[in-house]
Amino acid sequence: MQDFSFSAQAIENGITRETSGLAASGFYAVAGKRAFDITLALVLLPVIAPIILVLWFIVRHDGGPGFFGHTRVGQKGEPFKCWKIRSMVADAESRLQAYLDDNPEAAAEWERDHKLTNDPRINRLGHFLRETSLDELPQILNVLKGEMSFVGPRPIVAKELTKYGESVAAYLVQKPGITGPWQISGRNDISYDQRVALDVTYLSRRSFLCDLKIILMTASAILGRTGR
């Protein structure tokens, strides 16, 4: 497979290139968005915490960890552990590589979208967790730590930065989000280029009302299980 490694210098170039019009401006972008994130997280935590605990206990039954922390690229290129309820088998990475080696079409799909229609890594509960987005509940802790926002680009791995091309600054200048325009616009039904375009558009339009609308529409999309 092609090497998409992204150097620290390339990340720095992505942050500094053409960011004058992308940098945070206005009260909401500078301070209001963080205040909204903290307030919403504290309101939701008493409801979400028991659900996380139950899911953690169920997933632990196969002998693997209940949580899965994967390194993602955050704001300004800072790496962080993005937490999820584990929805994959314990030997996920080796199983993925073996599957891609044996299935050229799947390898092409993975290189194009960084996702698979038929993912061999998913455990028995995994499909339900992903369809309902319950696996992402622990990311409320990332929000409280300031590594993520409730709304923003979905957190990506370093290899995916090249897919943003000239729009990479639009990703790096923001905090990744638990949800965002991608989740309410078809999710897996749209191409990666369309996903990038949505992230760029969101950056120019972000506001309290925009974020509130995306959160409400995300709840509707999850309940309808659209674009899974």
C-alpha cells in the first residue's frame, strides 16, 4: 500500500498556509464554542456515564479491553488519544492487513475512503455500536479535556491528512468534533472529497445556532440510522 506518512514539517506548513482567513474570529469561535462544549458535556455526563459503564462491561466479556484509544490528529497537528467503546476484535490491525492483502478491491476501498463496507475487524456488538454511534460516547471525555469539540471535523489519522490536499489547514485550525456536517449529510454515502468540502464549509459558517442544529440533526440521523 502507498505510504501516506505526514511529516511534522508538512503539518506545520498546513497550519500556516493560507490560514489568515481560517483562524478563529468572533466571540463564539474564540470563547463561546468552548463554553458551549463544557456546559453541554457537564449536562450530559450524568446520563451518558452509566451507559458507557454498561457497554464497557459487556465488551470486556471477550477478554479484550472495554475502551479503545486511537491516536488522531488534533488542532494544530497535536496528536491525542480519541476514545471509543471497543467495537473491534482484539487483533484488529493484523486481521485488517491480512484481509487487505487477500482482497485487492477492499485494499482500493480502504486507500480511497479509509473505511470498509465489510470490515473484518468488527466484533459481535460492533455493528450495533457503530450504527447507533454508541461507541463514540467516551469522546465526551476528550471534549472535557479540550482535545475535541462536540461539533467539528471527524478526527482523522495522520495518513488521512494528505486527502485534504490544499484544504488541510481547514482541518488543522479546528478541534475535531464528535459530530459534524459529515454525519448529517450521508456519512458513508458520500465521498472523501465531499467530506473535506463539508469541513471547509463548516469552518466558514460555524456559530452557536449552526452547532446546535448539527447536534439536533445528528440525533435524528442516529435514530433513523441513515448513511451507516
